[in-house]
Amino acid sequence: MRWLPLLLIAGLLLPGCGPEDDYDPETPWVEGELGTWRAGLSVAEAGGCSTGIVAGLSRQLIAEVNCLRPNTLTDFSGANIVAGDVVWPFLQPGGTTGLRAAVRARGQNIRINSALRTLAQQYLLYRWWQEGRCNIGLAARPGHSNHESGLALDIEDNAGWRASLQAQSFQWFGADDPVHFDYRGAGTVALSGLSILAFQRLWNRNHRGDLIDEDGLYGPQTEARLRASPTDGFAIGACPAEPPPPPPVDAAPPPPPPPVDAAPPPPPPVDAARPPPPPPRDAGPILDARPPDEEPEPLDAEPVAEMPPETPPEAPDGGFEPDFAGTFAPESPDARPPLPAPAEGRQSAEARFTGTGGCTLTPGAPADSNGTGAWALLILALGRRRRRARA
């Protein structure tokens, strides 16, 4: 127990070390007179008592929140739901469903004075409250209002709608803020700091040379850029649409196109082994087969002697006729060249001729392998012709 006083003293000296609520308390707010607007008007210059002066920037911030968390904010506009001109009719999906169900159950019109607020709207309310303007009893810090979460409603005739809304998981805030209801049903998402992150992303997208941290925390750097932001929105709006999903992983890729200058396949090698052709069906056996590299033996054929012309040229007028050497000699009965002597065992060529009209070859006579028999026959024929011509 002796440590109890020390713990109490530490709790008093360190009040800032305890956990901090996500949302600040605030009093009801009703939109007032719209300030003067001009092109290029910054948030810091916005006047009047209506947050509608930052409508262009607020529209981009709402779209950016839905880019960060798709379908987080849904439009609850519909039958028997009446919202003010500068009210953004957005709640988280469960709140939209519950509100419409409560309206159908009661069957009357419900008038809503405030629903979703953007970071720019909450900044104006907090600044105006600090300046003592617009009859604001209490305003939450930017980024700490439950109206920035998409779960809060400020309505008229709260007593008449209390039972219907509580039946759909809406919680009445109480006598301190009797027009305020928070949706506490299932499926809600904590969006604390999401409106701050949405602004930081929009700023960086439009100011590549003046980037700030995208951490969802509201500090001096974020506030300075918010004050310098245009009330009608940035040149580049919310995040672009998501790209289409990639094709399935197991999808077969298309076949590649054929090459334009495809080379033809190379020809087969010249010396490639080829099977031998089949033999003819009617071919007989090969009688004289020899290796392909062996030269054939020459035939023992008897040479053919050149024959002189059958009719020799006539002798010229001088009484000369050509001899067998190609010269002209005087005609003489005894000028014939002598016949060669017959070989041993052979018959004379002249003895083989009988009669006056022809010659007969003696049967059984051997052939003259040197060709002298043919010359002898020629000489005899020429001599007989000359004799016949002189007669």
C-alpha cells in the first residue's frame, strides 16, 4: 500500500500519457450563411458560416476515401429522407441500411442537418469555434469528429425518431447533444485518420515538389497545406480507376508468331549413306563379278587394217600411175612390187585365186594375222584391172 501515493502522484503529473479518445465531443451544428466565394479562394480565406464553401474540395476528399477503402461510404438518399443543401448524404453501409429501415418502419419524412463531414469542413468548424464565430458551442479537432467516420447523424425531431433509430442499432448521444445519433451495428470500420490520409494523398498528387508524409496524422505540415488548398478542389482529383485484373496464371500463352526471315532447313549431307537399290526381279546371276576397283582386262582383238580406196585415181597423161608410196612411176608390166614370201605352213596368197572371174579361199588355210593376205589380194586385183584396160 505504500506505493499507492506514488502512483496517484504519477497519474497527476503525467496526464498526457494516458490513451486519447478517437473522437472529440462537440455541440450540434446547423449550417449558416454561405461566405463570399471566388475562383482560387483558399481554405484559410473562406468566410461565412457554411461549410458548403469548400464543396469542391470535399467532393474530391470523399472520392479519395472510397479509393482507399472501396465501398466504405454509401449514399443513403432515398424516399422520405430529406437532407440539407450542403449535407453529404453518406454513411457506412450498415448505417445506410439501418436508416432506410427506420424510415420505412415509421413511414414519415426524416430531416437530416448533418451527416458525413470532410477534413476541410471540420477544419472550418474548429477554426470558427476558436474565433468565437457562427454560434458554435464546441467543435472537435480536425480528424477527431465522429462525423468524419461515416457513422454520425444530426437530425430534427430527435424525440420522435429515437425509438425507430435505436431499433436499427443507432445510439442516441444524450442530452449534451440531443440531435446526434451514432450507428453502432455490425460491420462498421474504424476510419479514424482516414480523412487526413485522403487529403495528404491529394496534396502530394498535385504538388510533386512539396511532398508531405502520408501517415494519417494531423500536424503542422498537414494543416499548413490544408489552409493553402483551393476550396473548389485540385487540378488532379481522386485516385484513378483500378487497372483490370491480370489473366489467370494457368492460362496458356498464345504461340509466338513465325519469324519473318526464317531460313530453310539445311539439306542432308552429300556423303550420307544410302541403301543400295534392289536388284531387278528377272536379273540372272552375275557371271563376271569383280571388285569395283579392278581394271577390266583388254580384249585380244586383231587390229583392223586401213583399206585404201577401192578405185585408185587414173594415171595422168604422161603414162604414170601412183605407187603405193604416193609417188608416180612409169608404167611397166614388171614394175609391180614383189609379193612377200609365204610364211612357213601357209599357202601363197596368189595360189589361192583360181579362174578368171573370182577367187576361192583354200579350205583349211590359216588366217593371216599380219594382214599380208589382204594386201596380196588387193595387188592382184589392181593388176588384172590394168591388163583388162590395155586389152
